[in-house]
Amino acid sequence: MNYTKVQLKNKFNLLRALYREFKKLLEHTGFGWNSITKTVTAEKEVWEAYLQVTYFIRVFYKCNLKFFDVNSIYLQKCRGNPT
């Protein structure tokens, strides 16, 4: 696979945006993290209320994030745009 610099920057920026939303989600009351199953935990009512406000978060609903630990360490260290 060959990616251009622009394609890689776009993918990185999307991943970074998803990570920011994910962190905000976990800071919101009623949400938690199951480190064994690598999933966000919350009651159905909490999800439904939050999804009405933030549709973008739907990607984390019933989703396994098996690489979260690795990505969180990497993205916390990144500042600005990748070069």
C-alpha cells in the first residue's frame, strides 16, 4: 500500500479527533472503561441521552477498541500536525 503524505495526515487527524472525543466520553458522568474487553461501559439510557447530543460518538457504542492503550500513549505525546 502506498499512501501520500496528505492521506497519512488525514488519517492521523481523524484518529486524533476520535481520541479526543473518546476521552471526553470517558470523562462524562455515567461512562466507564472496561480494560479487559476494551469497551466503553454505560447504561443504555446514558448512551441514548449522550448520542442525542453527540452523534459522532456512535462509533464507540458497542465497539471494541483493542488498540486504545497503544494509541492513547502515542496520541498524548503528539503535539500539532505530524511531519
